[in-house]
Amino acid sequence: AHGTVVVGAGHGGVETAVELRGRGYDRPILLIGDDPHEPYQRPPLSKELKADEPPLLPLRTTSMLKDLDIEVWLGTRVGRLDRAARTVHTDDGRTRGYDHAVIATGARSRPLPIPGIELDGVHYLRDYDDARAIARRLPGCRDAVVIGAGFIGLEFAALAASVGVRVTVIEAGARAMGRAVSAPTSAHFAALHRAQGTELVFDVTVERIVDEGGRRAVVLADGRVARGALVLVGVGVVPNDEVAGDAGLPVENGVLVDDGLRTVDERIWAVGDCARYPSPYAPGTVRLESVQNATGQAATVAAAICGHREPYRDVPWFWSVQGPAKLQIAGLRHAESTAVVRPESRAGRLAVYCFRGEQLCAIETVNSAAEHLAARTAIERRIPITPADVVAEGFVLRDAVR
Ligand code: FAD
């Protein structure tokens, strides 16, 4: 009796295992993860990092997994998957057969290939050990440089500024979170960070990092220099798709799966940050990086392994917390989409409706939880909402989705 082997013990992997049991799956389940820590939530690592030790919030405790009869190998890397033999092989020499394998290997920080990146005090932020290294350096840190104005860099910037660190953010693009959000939302957050005393520098790349007697100097392409005791590099991630690729499965910046999240091998599935799939909410294929995406896909794959194959259709949603602002996004925005800002009088709030042609494709809100919930429904049900509706006096999304 082989059962299911899940490779990767993050949000997607743990949820797949738990969901399988929730559906009454009674075969063996083995969860293998290379991270040595009890499986934990990643979002708090960049949002609640004030003390010396960052929060380790378990996804499911080890004892809970044990109670569900889920075998867990932590600190163990899968180096090879043999599709002909239907076995996975770990770097420490163990082998296990499978009936179904789920690839939930996530993503890793995109390396920034510049001189000085290896210097002490230069950090990435993806896992618990990264967060702990940063947390230990924060006390007594007066200034920091963040490379990359994406979610992780800006969440860290907000947190550091809130404990009195002077932060400079360097971004190669023209605006904050430019790949992920509309221009009005970028502007809202740029203003918020500047109000916290953070300096944002756009349209410039980083050339090298040098050590100046224990302090870091980040040299920009235009000759300017940003200095800090700590440098945080947040320039995106690359999917961990090598295990799949080496096994001969198609990969293309992510493991390619069908609309039911199955690879070309009918016994192998992929979920979460590492999976590229056709979404009903966007043209072509997408690879999303969010907790909702990982857990939603895990549920679909668990159901499929239990014999209930269905396309994955959950509406994508995401959140980020930066200082006093909670950003929530429902749907998938497009580079070419147009942004319509809903008139809003209350300070600190924002609602941006993104349209691809006539079709509402995403809604970005700040500090507006009810509108975000309505947004998920509006996008899922493709409720016809026009740009004119959004700016009309008295427009309330909740009423439109009733
Ligand atoms: P992961 O959680 O990365 O898990 C994959 C695991 O597989 C990792 O532990 C990895 O080490 C392991 N692995 C890889 N290769 C192997 C191998 N060969 N053998 C064994 N194990 C392997 N999302 C949101 O929606 N909202 C947020 O606010 C938010 N904040 C975030 C803050 C931070 C600091 C980070 C890093 C991410 C944040 N995210 C957020 C993104 C979210 O955490 C990810 O989308 C989510 O973790 C994806 O789950 P996953 O299971 O696909 O990958």
C-alpha cells in the first residue's frame, strides 16, 4: 500500500495531506519537507517580526498531523522522483513508493546577482531562518535599505519604520508593487510609506553592495548610494520546479498542470507557488503566489485523488498588511487593464476596480473588508459591473451582488 507522497510541507503540501484525511482517504500519506521547522505560516514572517525571535505559527502542529496518521519527514529534501518506478528519493537516501505524488515545493527568493550580495547583513526573506536572522539584527538597527518595492520589501519597510528604523526602498520599476497592483493602489501605498518617513527611490537599479566598516552601502546605477545597517532583498521568487523538470514533466517557470492541477503524468499533481495552470480568471496560464491559491488548489487535488476530479475554479484573492493599511485583492488584474477608483470619502480607505475591456477582472481595496468579500462574489459570478457604475453616486458593491 503506497498511498500519497506530498513533496513540500508548506501551505499547499500540509493542506493537501490534511484535506485528504478530511475526505476519508485511508491510504498512507507521507509529507516530506526540507525545512527543518514544524510546518509554519509564512505571512507573519514579514508582518510580525519585531522581537528577537519571529513568530512561528504552525500550519498544523506535529501532533495534529500525527493524530491524522500523516507521516512527516522534516529537514528532508526530495532529490529525485522516478516516474517509471513510482518512487521518490530523498537526499538522505530514503525511498518511498507512491500511487499519487503531489508536488508542493513552492518557490525560493530570486537571487540578485550583484557584487556584495553575499555580505553579512544582506538578507532575503522567504523562510523562518531568514526571518530569524533579520529579527536578530533589528534591535539597535537605525537604518535599512530595501531592494525591491514588492509586497515583502514593503511589508518589511513598514514594520521597520514602525520601530524607528530609517528605511530607503530602491525599486527598478516606476512604482510600488507595479507587477501586482494598479497605479492608484501603488500611489496610495507610496504615500503611506513616505508618511512613515521611508524614502522611496524608483526607476533605478542596484549595481553593487559594499561594506563600509560594518555598514552596508548600496551603490545605485546612477551613482547614488543608500546606506544601512541591514539590507533586505525582495526581488521576487523563482518556482522550485526542478524535481518535476528532472522527472521529465513539462515545466515553464512552474510545473505545468491542467485545469484540474494534474501534470501530464496522471499520478502526479502540482499545487501552490510552483504550479502553472489555466485559470478561468485570466487568459493563458498563471502561476500565483498566495496562501489562498495554495490551500484552494490543495483541496481540489485532494478531492481528485479521492476520485472527485473537478476543474480548479476558486476566485484568486490575496492580502498584504503595510503599517495601518490592509490591502486585499480579489481576482486577477492584467497589465493592460484600466483602473477605476471608486469615490471614497473615508480617510485611509481605497477601492480600485480593474477592467479588462468591459469585464471586471480585479478589485483592490484598502481597509474595506466587506467590500473585498463582495468583490470575490462579484468576480466569481461575473456580475456585470461597468466603470460608470463604480463612479455613480451611492454605488455599493454589496448591493450589486445580492
Ligand atoms: P511554500 O509554503 O513555500 O512551501 C513549499 C515547501 O516545500 C517549502 O518549505 C520548501 O522548502 C519545500 N521544498 C521545496 N523543494 C523541496 C524538495 N525538493 N524536497 C522537500 N521539500 C521541498 N501570501 C498571501 O496570500 N498573503 C500574504 O500576506 C503573504 N505574505 C507572505 C510573506 C512572506 C514573508 C512570504 C515568504 C510569503 C508570503 N505569502 C503571502 C505567500 C505565501 O506564503 C505563499 O504563496 C505560500 O507559502 C505558497 O505555498 P506553497 O505550499 O506553494 O509553498
